[in-house]
Amino acid sequence: MKMKKLQTLIVGMLLFVVFGCSNKDNIYISGEILNPGNVKVVAFYEGERKLDSVFLSDQNKFKFERPATQLGC
């Protein structure tokens, strides 16, 4: 249940991420999990499909880098 809440939190955070226009072919999503407890991995989903996952750093931070699938502005 706790993992589901964390996934919901992460999806909510991703919805509010704003990317600037650029000519780069990658997108970057980063953040920090406050009080992660035993959670050590952050997963990035598109619907039900898991796209990627990363380990939290010692400072509870994470960063995803993925190829852009759509053109920017």
C-alpha cells in the first residue's frame, strides 16, 4: 500500500513538471523524496507500463533521462 502511495505521489509530481523549449532530444525529470522510509527505487510509468526506474541517491534524490518521444514547442 505504501508503494502505491509513493507511485501516486510521483505521478502527481510528474504532472506538474514543466519543460522549457529546447532542441535537445532528451527529457530530464528529477526530484527529491522526503522521508522515503525503506523505499530505495523510483519508477516512471506511462499508464500501466513501467518505462524506467532509478535508485534514490544517499540524499534521497533521483533523476530520469529519457529520449523525447514528441517534439517540443
